[in-house]
Amino acid sequence: MTDEGYPIVPDLWALTDESLLAGMAAGDAEAAAALVRRYQARVFGLAVTIVRSPATAEEVAQETFLRVWRHAAAYDPRKGRAATWILTITRNLAIDAVRLRGESPTDPDLLLRTLAAREERPGPGFEERERLRDALRALPIEQGRLIVLFALHGMTVKEIAQHQGIPLGTAKTRIRRGLARLRKVLEVTDE
């Protein structure tokens, strides 16, 4: 209490991020509000940069702060700064949102059969597309399938390994060898 009888209220803006997170973990709504105000622009900015949609970025930001609230007690300042922790949560949620928005992957075997059976009218790039299709068809099926998932569907190597039910190292090796064969067949150089 001060001399006037009023309680001493800490200036929440003067508190560190770690202190605000500790307050949040203890259920302090004022600390939570101060942390949200402090990070709302950065969280939204990062989210909109990744998802490229303000509406989706708002959802990502809201979910970020909800997760920060739920897991504030789990934050360990010895492992990194609060800003890094909060923005990592944002980044992961934004990437998940982008993946959810995307189309579901097509079966790579079906895609390869479709590419083989499809007759395109000649036009710009026709020869290059045909060379690529021929090169993909010439690869062993286990390499071609993984390259299609990697290059055309944007799946990560870890996602491919899980999708195909193979070890991560096997997926990496097959993709690397398949890409090396494609480079050789297509005569791609680093020049």
C-alpha cells in the first residue's frame, strides 16, 4: 500500500515477457491482456506473411494466444526467449493452416498413369514436359513416387516417410538418388 492507501499496481508494460507469461500461467487476466497487446502485431504480421490471408491470419493469431494461455506454465525461459516461443507457435499454426487449405494429395501412382496416358496439344514447353514425364517413368517406381510427392505435392520428407510407411533415411535416400538420376537424364547442370 502507498501512503495514500491505494494498492501498488505494477506497470504491466514494464514487466518482462517472462513475468507476463508467469502471470498468465497463474491465471492473471491483466498479464494475459498485456502480453497479447505486446505481441498482437508481431503474431498477426508473421501469420499473414505465411498464410497470405488476413482472415486466416486472424484465426492463427487467436489460436496462438489461446495456446500461449493454455501452455504458459510449460514455458521454460532456460530454453529460449519468450518472443521466440510465441512466434514459433505462430509459425507452426500458420504452416498447419496453409496445409489444411491445400488440396489433398493425389495418389502418385494415379498421377504417373495420368501423365503417361494424357495427350496434350503441343504448345510452349511441350517438349520439356514430355522429357520430364519420360524421365519420371524411367525411374524405379519407389523413387518416382517419392519425387512426385516431394516436388508436385510439396510434402516434406518426414511426411513422405510417414505416408509411405518407410524410415526417414530411406525416404531421403530414394529422393536424393531419384533427383540425381533425373538431373543426369535431363542433362541438368549447376551452371
